[in-house]
Amino acid sequence: MEPNEPPLPEPRDAAAGANANDRLFASLYDDLRKLAERQLRRNAGVSISPTTLLHEAYLGMSGAGAVFPDRDRFLGYAARVMRGLIIDFVRERRAVKHGSAFHITQLPTDIAEVNAGDLSTLSDALDELSAHDARLAEVVDLRYFCGFTLEEIAAQRGTSVRTVGRDWEKARPILFKQLEDSM
């Protein structure tokens, strides 16, 4: 959490927080589905449907117990949960390809497969960047994995578009170096 970012308020009781998040989820369902579609387009080799991704994200979020003060924070959190699910799916699929379980081969589609190793390596590099500079890692996460524009990220974080752009430009060579070193 950034120093200037207000802490998320705690629910008065677990049921009140869960009900508020359920209502927020229901009211933003169409936006969340578009977000899931955008995430899956960016990771073309993931063979799950947007609805499945969205519902898995809901199940993951419903147990968190956090209350979100606004729409943007809720969408940002949902996008990060979806990113985690996609990465877990890719890692599991990669393990299956290496013989950990029986897997029925799917017919090829016209969408190119994503290299599972690259996505996993990128996630590891993003985690390493987060350990050094969480603000830069958040911008990369929201921009690359969540598909938000610089303007949307700036509005979500309460900063200027120029600041977010500088963070994006600063994070890219750091990630590139980390990826280069890991290969």
C-alpha cells in the first residue's frame, strides 16, 4: 500500500462487508466480464472462458473480506485476482505438459499459444520489481496485465497521467533487464 493511499475500511461485521461486495460485484458484472475478456485476449494461450475466469475471481475475492471504498479500487483488485488465476492456470498447464498428470490434447485454434515459461518468468520479474519498488510494479500490473490506460491508472491512484507515464517508462527497462538476466 502506498503511503498516501488510505487504508481500506474494515467492515463492521463480516456479513455487511460480504453483502456490500456482492452488490458491487453484481452492479459491475458487465465491466468485470469485459475486464476478463481483455485479460484473456492478452494471454491468448489460456483456454478458459471469460465467464469462468470471472466466476473464479469472484470466489477468490469473496473470501478476502476486504471492503472497497470505490469502483476503481474494486476493479483493480479484481484485475489482480484474475491475473493471479491466469498465471496459476498457465503454471498448472505447464506442469501438465511436463508429465505431472494426464491431459487430453486440445485441437489447435487460430489464436497463437502463449509461451507459458514467458508468462511465468514475467510474473516472477514483476514480483521482484514489487519487492524493490511497489509503485512501479503496480503500474506495470495495471497497465500490462489489467489492460488499463495511463489515464485510468492515474485516476485510480489519484496522480497525474504524466507521473504514471514516467513510472511506466521507468519500470519497462528494469523489467527488461530482469527478464534478460533470467533467460
